[in-house]
Amino acid sequence: MSADDHSPKTPSQTAVTDAASLKKQLTKALPCNKHLHSAVQVQGYFGKAAQTIDLLQASAPSLPVEKILTLVDYAIKRLDKALRTIDDSGGYRFPIENTLKAMHIKCAGALPWEKSKLAKYLLDKMFGDDSDFYPEIPEDYAGALGSSGSDLFYLQLEKHWQSLPPYPVDGEWSEQYPYFRVQHVLAPYYKAKGEHDKLILMHHKTARTFADFERLCELCIELGELTQAEFWLNKLRRDDSDCDNSNPRILEIEVSLCVKQEQFNKALEGQWRLYCCEPTEYKMEVLLAIARRLEQYDAVRAKLQAYLEGMLSSPQNEGFTPKYSDALAGFYLYHERPEQALLVAQENRLTVSLLLKVARNNTQQPIAILPLFIRVAESVIGDKKKSSYKSAVKILEECAGFMHNLAHKAEYKKQLAVFRQTHKAKRNLMMYLDASSKIKALVA
């Protein structure tokens, strides 16, 4: 390897030309079974080890690349074993780990090996016990492998996948992990190559649970393999424990498939059922997008508004608020009708995040939104933590920024006084309020 490949030597990095000596120094620098837990101990351990890793890096130009590669592999193995009894939650190993990774990539690029040998070597490292300490394989070795080497690597990986026995459903994680490790690398390769059948078969090999087949069905839809998607969807229906076609996840997949098949009327019907079960903004957006494809946007929007207003006003749904009040306020905000969202917020309970969103969308009505900000602050201080008190004060400070004239300021001062009286026993909250220059300037 050329000297240009590495950092300049310092006086403490005198090159060593004896590989055996370097290996001994690495063994001494990365002792195992140390059982270190304090930050001071761990920092000291890796601080000393770094000196030897720097020496290894400085010695690289003076040794054959294959010997340096062997030493880097050895250092990674020692690092892996050492960390089994060291608590490095502070990340003191990272400078060493990053140096070894960089050296390994450079070594791989300088090896005088056939591409097939390099591919086999990297495949072995990918499945080694210390694989977490290597760069991403094969992505980070694209330069070393080249186009032909990458093809050989994936070919060998594909053969390895095909040689794996049936997926051990009840096996330990250590038995199942190799399957997912291969999938993680092969899946994007198959997708990029357009080899959809191989990609689907690969996921089928490890699919055992209901959730697995859900993902397999969604994958088929994503790839445009709609016949296969229909096949797996029918399996989901057969395996569904509810047996009444009410499973929301199955219904979501049916809607996605119908959209892909351009069966928009059926998709609209399914999405409406999903929205009625859980009236979220995302489900509303999907519903309206389907309606637009059918040129029924205005009709569906009106139907949504009527449905939400009816559900919110129905006495039998009182226990479900803020489910419907959130949905209706969100509906109005989505359609740029903030004043109506404000009316919903004034008359109903909303989740804190939506309550704040409504307030921020109605800043042209300072006195009307003041109670909303107070409600948000009341909710934030509920867990009685200092950080929550600080957050509540920030909310009140934000609200103060919207009070511009004397009437606004008088109302703010009045409602703040009630707030303070209610929470006067919370000394830390009172202290943070007293320390707020923005609030003091407004109520002075």
C-alpha cells in the first residue's frame, strides 16, 4: 500500500515491519474479559488501544497488503471480544473502529486477488460473529469489487441463500438472523434489477405470521405484481381470525390493491369504512384522493363534514371525544377554515397537539385563542416535572406574543392571574413564570 493512503506519521508512530510483533502488540492493546463499566475506565482502555491502532496504520505502507489485512481482521476480532465485557455506552471505541473500517476498505481495494476470491472473502466477513464492526458489505466495497466483482458477490450470496434450509420458525434469533441478513442485502439488489419473482420468493421463504403475509402482499402491490397480491390477500382473508372481513389491516391492503387496479369505486367504499373506524387526517387524505380520481371530491368532502358533525353531536358518542372533535377540527384546518376549527375547539375537548395547532391558525383572534393556550399549558404541567413547567411557560410566552393592544393585554393579565391562583402551590412553576421577561413586560 502506498504511503499516500494513510495519515502522516508522527514521532510516536514509528513503522513496524514485523507482522508478528504487531499482532502481539494488538493482543496487548486490546485485552479481553476486562469487565470495565465506568466511563473513566473505558476511556482509558480505548485511549491506550488507539496508540497501537495508530501504529498499525503507520506501518501499513511497510508491509504487504495481505498481512495488513490479516492484522486489521485480527484487531476487529479483538475489539469484538473486548466489548463483550466492556460497557462502552459513551462510544469511546468509535475512533478505533472507524480507523479499522477505513483501513479495511483500502486494503480490499489494493489486494492482488481475483474478484471471485475477494467476493468470497467479503461474504465470509458478512456472516462472521464480528460482522457489526466491518463497513457495510458489499456497499462500501463497490470500488474494490468493481462491477464484475459485485455481480460475483451477489451470485455467491444468492447461492448461499438457496442453500439455507427451511426457515426455523421456532428457532433462536441466532438461527433466524442469517435469513434476514441475506434479505437485507439481496432485496434492494433484486428490486433494482427488476427481478420481482426472486424478491417475492425470498420473502415468502421467511413468511410465517399473519404480519409477514401482510408485508408480502403489500410488497406485491408495490412491485405491481397484482395477481400475486390477490393470491396473498386471499390467504390473509382465509387466515383472518375475525372471519368477517372487518380486519382494518386487510381492508387497507384491499384498498391499496383496488387503487392499483383502478377499481376506484370499490376503493372508495373500503376507505370510507376505514375512516369511520378511525377518522385520522391521513385516512381522510387517502379518501379524498380516491374521490378526486372519481371526480367526486366535493360530494365526499360534504359527506365527511356531515358525518363528523353528526357523530360529534350525537349523545351516544360523548365518550369518544376527542376522537370526533379532533377529526372535525382537523377537517376544517385541512380545508383552510380555521375559524370553524376554533369553534370546535371552544366547545369540545381536543388533544393537546391539535388544540395548539388550532390556536396557531387563529392568531388574528388573540382573545379567542387565549383560553386555548391556557388549556395547553394546563395539560402540559400535568406531570409536575420541572421540564413540563418550563414548557408551559414557553406556551404562555408564545401566546403573549399575539397580544397587541390594551384590550388583549388586559384579558391576558386577567386569565394569567386565574392560572397563577390555580397553580400557586407549584413553586417551581411560579418561579419560572416570575423569571419570564416576555410575560412580565406584557402584564406590567
